[in-house]
Amino acid sequence: MQFYPIDEIDAYEAAHLLIGLRKRGVTFYAIDAMIAAVAIRNNLVLLTTDQDFRAIPQLKHANWLS
């Protein structure tokens, strides 16, 4: 298992992501924005069943139940 430490860059990117989503009228949790920011920064695929992540076009995601 790989560990990805969270730093100021991730926090900044998560905040920037939240602001962009809210400007588009999309409600998103701060912790989900942090998860997305870490995944994007590290070029990871986020395995999730949460459809809310579809609002982030630059995020690679897959439904792990499919």
C-alpha cells in the first residue's frame, strides 16, 4: 500500500477545486476535494462508487463495483 502525505499544495488545490465547483453550482465536501486533489496531483485513479466525483473532469475515477 502506498501512502501519499498531504501538504500545503494539496490543501491549496483542494480549495481551488472547491471554489471552481461552487461557482458552477456544485455542492462538494471539503474532504472529497482533498481526496480528489491528492489523486490528481499523484496521477492516481480514484476507485469509488460516489457519483459526485464525476463533477471533476480532470480526475481519473472508476467504480470499483463494476
